[in-house]
Amino acid sequence: MDVTKDRLVPYAAALSLEAASLEIVNLFHIGKILDVTLLDNYYIQLGGKGLCFKDTNLLQAVSTGFAVPRLIPLFGNFNNAFTSILMLLKIKKILSAKLLKTQCISVALRAGLAGTAAFANHDVRCRELLSNEKEGRILFQVYGTDIAIWFSFSKNELCRVDSGVIDVQPTAVFTFLNLKVARNAISGWFDHLGGPALGEAKISGNLPLLDKIGYISRIAQKAIPSII
């Protein structure tokens, strides 16, 4: 699917919400997955028919946790829209929590990497950066926890993000020292050069590939609003 430049940021933001919902369902086995559908006339649908936002309102929903959706599809598919709204509120509660919990960081990390994947797939500069890479599977984890978020791609497939135990050998591994460091990285307050040197993170495997993903991640972080 082609995503125009003017719609990339809201689309990436929506995919971050989708990824957050996927991780919540994965962790707690409840809730609605907010599948993203890009519609005409600058509208984005979350979780099927019912919950639909203008691109600009969707960005507001990402940065504040909620925004006013389109009313006609909402009332026309109220039950489905209501369960999607409940998931949005759940995401807001988890991502805005002040206490550091493993589940919160896992949801936030997967959401952030989903935004990175959107830019890797649809931003011209980012696609070119990975054009010489045949395939890769990067594991992001936090020391002392069971957090395992995967960023993977191959020559003929889009970049994607997943979580949990995967029976493959990672191309590279990025391990955060603790939950606080991971949260700082998700919030954009992590020094990708100085952090590993200071012991805040450990990196191994294909380091040039990690550098490329880190660069794309910083582009996405600057562009996509965040509730964190």
C-alpha cells in the first residue's frame, strides 16, 4: 500500500495505537485490537467500522489519549465503536502511568517501534537506508524482564513488529539496562551513542543495522506525537 507523504505521520500514529492494542491483548488477553484502515478524504478507521477520525484528530488522540471521532459512523456502529474507545482509554491509562511496570514498557516499546516500522516502510529516505539490507530481525529487550519486542524485515516484505518468544536467531540485540532507561528511550531521552558507552544499554550483532534502525527511530519520534 502506498502512503502519501502528507498522511505518513497520522498513519504511523494509528499503527502505534494498533500495536499498543495488540500488546495489551497479548499481555492481558482482553480488549479490542485497533486494526488500522486508511480511508479517503483524510480519514483513518480504528478497530473496524464505528471509530473513525480525521487525520488531524487522530494525532490529537495519540498525544492526549482521546479526540472527537466522526459521529455518523460512531452512532451507526455504536457497539463496535464503544469497544474501540474502551481500548483507546486503556492505552492512555497504561502509557501515561507514572509507575514503571513491565507491562507498560512492553506496550510503549511495541507502539514506538510500530511507528518506526511505518517510516521504514513508507518514508523515501528511510526505505533507501535499508535498501541494501536483505533481511534482519532485531530483538529489543530489557534486562531482568521478559520483555521481547521484535523488529523484522526482509527484501520483499514490509518491516513489522511483533513480541514474545520467536524461534529465530536475531540479527542484532538491543538490551536496555532497566525499565527507566527503556522508558527514556521511548520518550526520546536516550543518547544512542553515549547510552551504550555508559552502560545504559548493551548492543550486539549487526551494529550497522542497529544504527540504521536507531536513525529511523529518531526520525519517527520527532514526527509522531506521543502521550509518554
